[in-house]
Amino acid sequence: MAPSNGITNGTDGDYDLDDIDYSDIEDKYQVQLEDGFENIIVVDGVPVIDRSKLEKLLAKIAKEFGKKGAPIKPDDIFVPWDESTGKSKGYIFVEFKSADEAAFALTAMDGHPFDAKHTFATNYFTDIEKFANMDETYVEPKLEEYKPREHLRAWLADPQGRDQYAIYRGNDVEIHWHGKPSQRELAYKHTEWTDLYISWSPQGTYMTTLHRQGVQLWGGPSWQLQQRFAHPYVKLIDFSPCEQYLVTWSNEPIVVPEGALQGPRYFSPIDEGNHIAVWDIKSGNMLRTFPAAQQEGEEPGSKKQLQWPAFKWSPDDKFVARVTPGQQISVYELPSMGLQAKKSIKIEGVVDFEWCPLGDKDREDGEKAEKDAKAGAKTTRKVKENMLAYWTPEVANQPARVTLMNFPARAILRQKNLFNVSECKLFWQNQGDFLCVKVDRHTKTKKTLFCNLEIFRVREKDFPVEVVELKDTVLEFSWEPKGERFAIVSSNDPNLGNPGPGITIKTDVSFFQLHKQKGDFRLLRNLPSRTSNTIRWSPRGRFVLLATVGSSSKSELEFWDLDFNTEDVGRKEMVKDKDEWGSGIQHLGTADHYGVTDAEWDPSGRYLATHASAWRHTLENGYAIWDFRGQELEKHLMDRFKQFLWRPRPKTLLTKEQQKQIRKNLREYSRQFDEEDAAEESNVSAELIAHRKRLVDEWNAWRRRCKEELAEERRKQGAKLDGEEGPHEETKEEIEVWVEELIEQIEEEVVE
């Protein structure tokens, strides 16, 4: 008999294969079939064509997708045809390599204007059936509760008119309110807020932090995240003057890994290898990337010192430009970041350039002209065009040259030839009234250097140029804000250029002012034999700090007032006597901050902050705040202290007439402020008296309690207190106080 395997067709004691349930095993090992259509999108709004125009249409569609960072080939496009008419149906299917690429293209191309009559509309291929069977019954949407956004400039509405400042210490960032001692308080604190350093935006709207992944902007009363820009390993940032755009730089070239996020806020493969990116702050979109600047004749990959900012902004945020040394200046329009007029300004040998700032009157005229244009009204206001200045060195037999150019007209307004030039630096006054070109010249033997100041008076006809000749080397130059004065630090110290450890360079500080009657710049006062190497003007002008920064042996601070004898802060020198020229300059005070590494005035011009950063040295790091006379108000020594930054204030919204009215009624406002100060002092006194009274009451209550506890303890022991007559009578204690009073004092001189 053959052995049985235990499986038969329905015999008793055996299993029948037809009765076994395999459903659990089938569910466990079932192969999930993918649709495979997630990488296909449908594009509607395509022009209807015949077959003769197919090749041209596919090429143009592929080009449009490539511009948006979603590169495709014509072979990736399928065009359905209407056989009855022989024309296309007005939509196409586009296949991508991955679902991520399709997702990016879906977002980037939806609503994209293909031409004047056609706009793309995109959908996933898998959504077509879902949309076709969608229930079209109208359901009223639920209204979401309105939550107003925080005001990004809420700090300006502080009732006490205080300013803010930020400090970066160790891993902590703190933002403080500054004012009178009773008004100083911590506004916000955040640990590990940044990986590199912090920075305010030019008008104080945003606090900027840098991270390995990119840049983040914070703002509002609760300091919420407002915007982020994905630029890995970012090291440097630069805001546009009106806070509309941001430039970021990283020493690491841009790399887009496979599977990285795609979209207008992220880098695409065409950005790989670049170092600089330009961003739109409101939308967060990346506008364009650029390679790092390369000097003329420099080999690729060679190390060089970075010029920052790499791009320079026009004061109205309409243009941004960069110089290719020795070749050209390239100006780009915002927000398209396209080359203005589709060509650069070719300038042989160009070294550097600077945009002319717009003055208050220029800005007011521009704002009024824009309002008139929006209202459709005719205006005769002449809006000042942008202007830039650049310089070129001596080439062959051609002298060095400084040029003023109108932009975007590109008309040359003024040129000045310079001879025996070693180096030039351009300094605009902040209202655009004057341009100073600091020219380092050499003698014919090229063994010695001397300096000239070529000053262009921009507001006058034909841009007259005045020359201020100096014998010494100029180390520092600074215009007075909104004024007609400037200060320089010069030196003829033999140790200049190679000071060595422990040696402080001897310097002279000089003030110059435009003489109204003569029409030229004249020496106002010279301060010889100093060690000052830094000039810091108050934002309001008039007051100036002369500091010795970065020295291991000197750290002196000098506070000066250039209008001590006049109440008018307009800085209009009206003296006629030659001997009285410069008599209004007064030394207010001298202070010292050991190891000071920088100094900065607050936006009001009333306070000055000096600090010693651990990034420069590790001795007595911290910061101090002074008033404009040099009196120390507070000082804080902090280990691992890195940064101190006053929060900038935006331009005032008051008109010139309103400002004049406020200055006219300043005495009335000062009475109100004096009353508030007196009330605050009385409140402080009342609080102090109440505090002292509370302490005395607590002391008397403690004494009574102790006496009662002692009496109770003695009663339990059967003893009796001295002088005790009853359980409820208290012991009286008499205290004598001797007071000495001087009635009269006579001093007699004893003659021996």
C-alpha cells in the first residue's frame, strides 16, 4: 500500500485544498500596484495649433518651463489631437522624472502667462478623474476668526519714547529698553537664537539671525518669525536701504542635492556654483544668484580678500549694481533683477563707485510726485534722478579720473582729472550735497605720500570742485550728518604702517567747515598730538566723539560740541571776525573705556555706547553707555560678550512744517516733560517712605511677638518677668538720644 501524504480529496481525517482559507496570507503578501501617474501633470491654456507648428510650440513650452526652474525636453510633452479638425485640443500632458519635480512645476507654472492670449492652468493627471466626479453641491465655508498681525514697528509707539538695543553674549541674545534708570528693562531674551551673529535691518523693522540653513528675520512685539531665506552656510548679509531686498553670501558654493525642495524660494540646478543670492523680503522669493566677484587678471580659484558689500544699492531701492574691477559697472533693475538697458556700463580700468544718497527734500519731492501720479493730477515737481560717482586710475598717458554720472540716463555730469594718484576713496555726505574724494598722491620719486581732498559741491551749477591740500596721511574721514562740516584724522608718525606691539600712533584731528561768504572749506580747528583714530558723529550732528579704538595701551574717549555758543543746531556759522572762526567748538569731557573695540550713538543722538567685544580680545569684555557730555550712565562687564547694537529708527513721518512747529513750541513740551519727571521723582520718594515705614512696622511687630513668646515661656516655668504687674501689661523701654548742635565756630590765627 502506498504511503499517504495526508492530503486527499475530501476523505475523512484528511484536509481538502478547496476548504483552506488563504486570505490572511494573501493580504499580508499582496503586491501594492502604484498608479505611476504622480509625475505627470496636465497643462491647460495652451494655444490650439496644427501639426506644422508643433515643433516650434514644444520648444517654446520647454523654454518657459526652464525659466521657472522646471527643465523639460520636447520629448516629455504629449499633445492630444482632434482628428476631426486636425488641430490640437488646447492642453498637453508633461511627464517628469519624479513626483517632486512635477509638484514644483505644478506650483511654478500655474497661472504663468504663456503669451498675451494664453495663461497656463496646471493640475495633476490623477486629479482629473477626481475633479470630474466631484460633488458640486455648494457648502458655505466656515469663516475663520480674524487675527490681526502684529505691527512690526510697534516699538516706535512707546509712551516714554525709549530706544532699544540688542546685546549678544555667549549663546544669549537680549533686547533692552533704554531710558532713565527707572525706565530701563529687559524687553526680550532668547537663548541660542543665532549661530553666527545678529544684525538689525536698516530701519529697525527686523532682527536678523544667521544659521547653517540660512537667514531668519524676526519682528513684532512677540518677536515671531517673519521670513526665512534658505542659503546654507551663509556668512554675510546686506539689506537694501528701504528694507525691500536682501543680499546673502556664503564662502561655500551653492549645491542643489538630488531630491531637494524646489520652488521660487529655493535654489535650482542653474544656481549651482554661485556664492551670492538676492532675495525679495516680503515674498521670500529668490530673485537671482551670482558668482563671487573676480579681479581682472586673477586666476580662478585663487584666494583674495572679499569686497563687501558686493552689491551697492541706489537709495530708492530701484537699482542694485556691482563693479567688475577694470572692466564695467553692471546695474540691475528691481524686482526683475534684469540688466538695466540690457547692457553694462563699460569703463576701462574702473576701480570703485558709490551711489549718491537722496536728501530729505529729494525724497519729499519724489513721494509727492508719486501721489500726484496715482491721483492722476498733473505735477511740475522735478524728481531728482539717481547719480553715481566712480574713479579710474592712471592708464598709460591718461590721468586718473573721477566721474559723476546720471542714472538711468547715463549722462556724464562732471569729470575731474587727477595726477600722481596712488589710491582714491569716495565719501558722500548723507544728504547728497557734497562728494569728497580722498586722493592719496605720490611724489615723482614715489617715495613719499601726501593727501588731497577733492570736494564736489553737487547742489551748485556745473558741480564746482574745491581742493583741500594736506601734508599728512589721512587715516579717517567723516562728514557731519546733514551738515557742512567734516572731520579728519591725520598722522605723520614714522611708525605709521608698521606700528608694532604696544606702539600707539600719534595723530591730529582737524575740523573743516564751508565758509558761507567765501564759498570754500576752511580749517575750523586743529587738535594736535592725540591718539584718536576713530570719529563718530551724532546722528543729529553737532556732537562728535573722538576715540582711540583697537589699542592695547590707550582707550581714551573725547566728547566735543561744535555749536557750544549757539542755540541753533542748524550749524550756520555767522561770525565775521577771523579770530572767532571756530570759537563755538567746546570740549565737553574725557572718559576711558579699557579695551574698547567700537562706539555707536543711539538714534536720538543723546547717548553713546562703547563696547569691548570678545571677538577682538578677552580682557574686560562688556559695554558702557554715556550721555553726550561723556558722563558714564551704566557699565556692564560680561564674559563672552560679543555684540552691542542700537535699534535703528525709520525716517520720521512728520513734514518739515510740523517739525518746525514742534521746535517752535519746544518750551511748552519741556514743561510737560519736567512735570512728568517731578511726578516720577515724587512717586519714587513716596515709595521709599512707604518701604521704610513697612520695615519699621515689621520690626516692631517682631519685637512684640518675641516679648509675648518670652513671657509665655517664663510663665510655663513658673517665673515672673521683672516689672511685670499683669498678664496684659507691656514693659516700657525708654531710650535717650543725644544730639549735638554746633552753635558757632570761630577760627583764630595764632602768630608765633
